[in-house]
Amino acid sequence: MTQRQLIRTLGAMTLGALIAASAVGCKGVDKGRKGRTVKASMQPFDPNADMSFEFGDGGGDAGASPDDFEVRSALDRQLGTMDGCVADYKAKKGIKPEKQLEGDVSISVKLNPKASTPLGINASITSDHDKDEGLKSCIKEAVDKAPFPTYAGVPRVVDFAFELDPGSEWEDG
């Protein structure tokens, strides 16, 4: 294992530990917002479609992959916004805020090597909540606002999975 691989592995493990710690220490979502308007600008994409690439499209190290840590960090910065989507969904459906929703979210993002805005986003939820297009659009809009890294090379698809509603614990302090 090279030093670079070791650093990436340690970075990924550290990020995982931080995500786990933030989920446990979460004190809830700000529920004071009213009248959110969702304007989704992202495009879905067919992950099985053929992609055509031009040689020399990225300059420099054509075909280089984006940094995994930066990609995950960009999405992690939007978790609070996605929690807000869940809180708004609960309010709209008359679900008590403390009730935890079942299901996992799977997101595929087609990264744009030349801009921080993705070329496309697909999202699905592994429960009946998948039928609510407003919830999925809100989550996709949050992902669309993530500042993904730019890189030399061709578009790449990255997949993410996480709990729809990880819940929260109150800490006595």
C-alpha cells in the first residue's frame, strides 16, 4: 500500500467516524422554516447509457478520477439540508417530528469535471416514501447544491447511500 493510498484510506475512515458521531450527537433539525419552494434544476440520467468521450477533453491527466474525500465531503455538507427535507415532509404528512421514517436513500451523481454542479442526479428511497416526488426533488436539489470538486478527465458517476431519517438523540448537558 502506497503512502497516498494509506492517506486516502485513513481519510475515508476518519470521515466515516465523523459521520457516525454527528448522527449520534444530532440534536434535531430546525423546524422553524415556512413556505419552502423547491425548484429542481438537476437532470436525471440513464446510468446504463453509452457515453462518448473525446480525447484530450480534460487536458493534463485525462481520465483522472476526482478525489474521493472531496466528493464525500461535498455531499456531507448537504446532510443538514436533506434533514430539512425530511422534516418538511413529516410536517406536510402530519407525522410527528420524533417519529423516525423507515428507508434508505440511494443517490447516483454524474459529476461534471469542469464545474462543481453535477450533470445529473438520480435518487430513490427504499420505502413507500419513494412515491413522494416532492421529497425526492428536495433531496436531489440539496445534492445539486453540493460543491463537488472539478477534475481533469471525463464525467464520472458516484453512488451514495444513507438512512432517510437517522433520527436524533437528546443529550443531557
